[in-house]
Amino acid sequence: MAERGLESLEIQRFPVGLQELLSLKGGLTPLQLSPTAQPILDLLQMYGLLNRTVGFNTNAAAAEGTAVIITPSVSSWAVLFGATSSIVKTATMTAARAALTVTRAPLSTGLVVASAECGPFGATETGVATVAWQCPYPWLLPPGSTIFATAQIIGTDATASVTVTAEYGLLT
């Protein structure tokens, strides 16, 4: 490996007890594996960053439980980096809870990735409350996947302005 300049990537440390386990079960030791193991760089998320976009959708009068949806693409795969769900609090609102959900096609049920109360409430507590979610790693989304925001609770008001925003890269 030295001739390719990768000598610093050799396996130098390994877990205690690994040698004993390999002697019982068989397999290559880290020192035997080191010359054959090759480092790999996954460029998927970097490619997604090249075609990065921010999509958003707003429903100015969403009823409780209404989903405000973004579909990154119906024909291309996408890499999701993060998303937010926002709800506008009014002076008359006594409660609000917003959720952010991701559905990976062709699944019909979504995964709630973030949900939070949007308080405090009162005549002087108005404005936009945001629930943000940053992917722990870039999520690969099949064509037709959706990201949506929901006002799970809207206190005394009948409707609220709900917005979903997502950052993703299209793999075209």
C-alpha cells in the first residue's frame, strides 16, 4: 500500500478479544486484512449537494390534522438533508403542536421525525413557531417520497397557516 500513498489507512488498532474470537471462528486478522482492505468514498451525498434545492409549500388555512406536502420528485431519487415544519401562532390560539413526517415511497405510512409543542400562548405570544429536523445522515428518498408538515393541535382557532420546507438534492 505504501506505493499508492495509503499507508496511513492501515488498520492499526482492533478490539480486545478479536484475535481470540477469530482463532475460534476463523477469519482474517486485522493485520492480514490491512493490505487487502481498500478505503471507499461514497459520493452520493456530494452529488446530491450539486443539485441542491429548497422546496416549500404553505397552506394559509390548514385545519387541524391537515398535511402540507412536498414531493421532491415523482421520477427521480433524492437525497434529503433536513426539513422544517412551521405554524403561525395567533393571539387567540390556546394550543398548537406541529409535526414533521417523511414517507419513503412506495410506503404508505410516514415516519414522524420531529414533533413539538409551539407554546407559550397568549395575546403577546404570536408569530412563527418552527419545528426543525436535521437528518443524522443524508436520507435517500425513492421517487414519489413525501415530506409533510401537520398542525396536530390548533387550540381554539379553527385553522392556522402551516408551512413545510425541505432541503434536498435531486439525483438526475
